[in-house]
Amino acid sequence: MEFPRIQLQESITIQNLISFHYFEYAKGYVFDGEQHDFWEILYVDKGEVEVRADDQIHTLQQGHMIFHKPEEFHTVSVKHEHKPPNLIVISFECASEAMTSFENKIVPLGDRERNMLSLIIQEGFQAFLPPFDRPTVHILERNPEAPFASEQMIKSYLEALLITLIRNQKQGSSSIDASLKYKQSSLQKEKAEQRIVQQIIAYLQDNLSQSFTQDQLCQTFHLGKSRLKELFHTQMQTGVLEAFKAMKIEQAKTYIREGRYNFTEIAAMLGYASIHYFSRDFKKTVGMSPSDYAKSVKARV
């Protein structure tokens, strides 16, 4: 018996990846600009940045993504009044007609889209070798120890992100989550767990100068130890104290890029008993000492 086949249609197809960057910029950084024959997306993961697209100038806040169409001249600058930004920049070739939907577009990303972008970044960090923070380096070097099919995962996630954003535009929604009305108990439970973790993260972010034990956090949020551990490993793939330490180091990097405080002051502001412990955690997380990080940031300005 012969079975009929149907060829699956592709509305968005990424042909080639050109560059993959994650930047952490200090105040005063200026990228003079470039123009090329492929698409580029810039997402503000943290802080804010001024972007020029041809004759238009935009100030982008955290959570916003801008699309630079082929042959569009674009620049990036970090004004002194801006919060030092973390930027994700990915450029790629895509000849699909549907890409016209992104011309001259700035879009806010919802939770679903941010999760997709996070998956792209995770795969990119494993698929290619650093550096990822050099604006002039566009040559991607494959990681010989990359997980199976990591490049295909980048392609799939990126295409899925673009498709989702186009669907959002057609549905008049900034986030696909807002348009979904599933009422299954499993989804409600997942969202409830996400809210709990988000509340804990917000609490920790507001108290970076403090030190907490798991017992204290359990008491504050009325959770058992095993439940707290389960929530963070499910939602964040890490422990709550490890996440808190990472948040402190991210804030330390921001302070260093702002240039207003010395290392001793930063250590004290983040609740470290001494600069020794601060430097140890910083180097373990970032891969370089605070002083080396400060030098690397200044070299980019």
C-alpha cells in the first residue's frame, strides 16, 4: 500500500548564521555603526541603550528587541545617563518573505519569547567558542565538544521565535501567553510555581546587600526546604542560594561598569564580609578577577 506524503511548508527559514554576541557594555561605549546585507536582531537583556537605525534614533529599555533589516545602517551607544546594558546581538540570513513583518520594528518580548531567546543563547554558548563580546569579531568558530545538533537547535529556536513574534503581531498581542486560555490544572500549577519563584527572585533582588540561609527563605515564603529546592531546580535549573550569588555578581558587574565605586565598596554593598570573599566568588563566576573585568570593560570603550 502506498501512503500519501505531504511536504511540510516552511514560512521562515534561516539559511546561515553570521554572528552571535552577548555584550556587557560600560557607560560611554560607542559603536560607530555598520551596514550589511543580512538581518540583525538586538535585544536589551538588561539596562538601556541608544540605537540608530538609518535616520531614526531609539532608546531601548530592558526587554525590547529591535530588528535591523538588510542594508540598514545602525549604531549603538551607551549614554552616561543610561544604565549599563547587557545586549544580545544575533545576525543571520533569511530570504523568507515573512521577514518583511519585522522591517522597522521594535517589539517587547513576553515570558514565552524570552524563554525561547534564552534557549538560543544557551545553545550558542555551547555550539561556538568564545569570545562572544567582541563587536568586530564575526567569525564563528565551532566548538568541537558541542552537544549533539546544537547548531540545529539554534536554527529551530530562532525560527520558532520569529514565527511566534509574527503570530503575536497578527493576534494583536505582545506575548503569546496572553492569548492562550488553556485551563488545564497542570498549566495552572506551572504558572503558580513560576509566580512563587518570581516573587522569591524579586525579594532577593531587592535585598542584595543581605545574606540569607535556606531556612530564612523558607520561613519568609512559608515553604519547606525540599519544596524550595524543587521549585528552583525546576524553574531555574539551580539552587536558590546559587541563584542569589549569581544575582550579586551580576550587580557587581554593573557597579564596575558604572565606575562609581571601588571594589571594597562594591563588596560591602553586596553583603560580603570582606573583599577576599567577593573577589573569590566573582572570579569563580565570571572567570576573571574584578580588576581584570574592569580592565576588559574599559578596553571596549
